[in-house]
Amino acid sequence: MNLHHGAPALSVAGLRKAYGGTRAVDGIDLVVGPGEVVALLGPNGAGKSTTIDMIVGLVRPDAGQIAVFGASPREAVRSGVIGVMPQEGALLDDVTVGETVTLIASLHRTPPPVEEALRRAGVADLADRRAARLSGGQRQRVRFAMALVSGPDLLVLDEPTAAMDVTARREFWRSMHAFTGTGRTVLFSTHYLEEAEAYADRVVLMNAGRIVADGPVPAVMAEVSGRTVTAVVPGARAEDLGTLPGVTAVHVREGRAELRCVDSDLVVRELLARHPDARDVEVGALGLEDAFLRLTGTPAGAPAGTLTGAPIEAPAEETEAAR
């Protein structure tokens, strides 16, 4: 691609977008360097999807500027510099996977081989299958191939592993590692916290249309001070454990207690003094889910559709045998 030498992969300045009286995106600034893998996180209504839509040229901002390797979003899409994998998007039911990706490739001047895009997306074995016979997870992987076939330098993905089962998600991220290993840049939104922790170099956390945290995962987690002490405490009740000095929250499940605190040494001493039969004591740092909750005020596990760290269950359609 003919990129502007030295330009950031993505530069966003003063970006705003309102729908009626609601500010979906409220003046965000963001710079992504070449080769970075950045996760965009936030609860429903945080402005993630609107931000992505503006970055890829689907929505015009009310104010602000966007540059992709120095070009406008629409120029970047037309030239193949930016590849887009939407969360949803219709596929033609009677067209095969191979034909679909070939059609997208024909829109670009010098696309890589279609077979390479199919292989990278993990759908080479589905090349002759019509879209009507694909599961939800398979459709997502076809959209991934469609995003790859321009040979993009910036790949933007909106909830890329939605509708994929655990195995498919693992295979998808293995493919992504191969893609980013070539020095390409990736911006992805996800509601799976473990994906952001495992695969992103950097996390951008949005809430109410604004960026509330931006940095490497350890740095974002460090914005929330605290530790966890977990232990098996026979017969202990959450109410009693909550009276330990320095404990800010208690969760007891299946006989194992998790105590959140600031001074873990103090809590461990007091715990063992009051409950000498406690065992399997472990001390750890608060995770990204805790940072998410503290910075947005939204629980990560509920309601449906908000950010979650729970593993995905295989959708019924994904586990059906291919017809």
C-alpha cells in the first residue's frame, strides 16, 4: 500500500457524533501506531460502534478529524489500506464462500490471492459451500476473509468472535496472531474481557461517549488499586469475612472465599488468626474486569450484551453438523 511515511495508522481528534439529544461520541482523541493491536471496550451505549462506524467511513462525524495512514477513511477503504469486519452483514445465500471473497477481491487493484485470505480466516475448506449452509461462527470467519482480501494495513473488527464457539475463537485469534506478526495494525471491539487481556497490546475503555482509560492492559488495571485474597475457609460466612480489617468486598462460592482489599498482608494475617483452618490461600491483583467495573460503574457480567469475562458457550447452530 502507498502509505504516508511516518503517519500514525489511525489518528482521531475531537471526534463527536450526536443522535438527537444523545451524544454518542463526545470529543474523543485517539492515536494508534503502526503494528499496534488495540482493544476497544465499554458497556452498551458507550460509543464503541459509532466510533468504529466513523473510523471506517460509514458514518460522518458532527465534528473532529479522522486519518488512516494520513488518508480519509473513505480513501483508505477504497484503496484497501483499511479492512473492515462488521459484527453483522448479509451474505448472499446462493453464493459460495469462495465466490463471495473473490467478488470482494475484484474491487481492489492488487489483492493478495483469494486462497490466502480463505486460509488465514480458516474457511479454505468451506470455499465451495453456499452461504445459506453456514453456521453463525462460520459466517463470521467468512467476513474475516472478506476483510483480509484487500491486504489491509489496518484491520478494524467489530465484535469479531460473536457467534463463535470456544474452539473457533481460539483458531480465530491464532490467525490474528499470524496477521499481526507481519506488522499490521488491528483495532477490535469485544465483550470478552479475556480476549482483550490475552491479545491486545493496549486497551481503550469508553463510557458515555468518552475515553476513560487508555494504555497497556497492566497500566489500565493499575488505575484500580487493590488485591484479592482467595482461600478455602470451612464454615465461614460472607458476613463474618466482611468484618476483617481492610476488606472491601467478599464473594463466597462453593466453599471458596474471595476477599477484595488494599492491604493483602493484613487481610491474610487476620484471616488465619480468626480461621486457622483456612487453606489454599492465594493473593492476586485485581483484573481488567475489576478496572472495567470501577471506571464505568457497569458490572461486567450483566446485563446481557455488556462486557463479560465469562467463557462463551457453543451456539446451537455452531455445533450442528454441516449439512
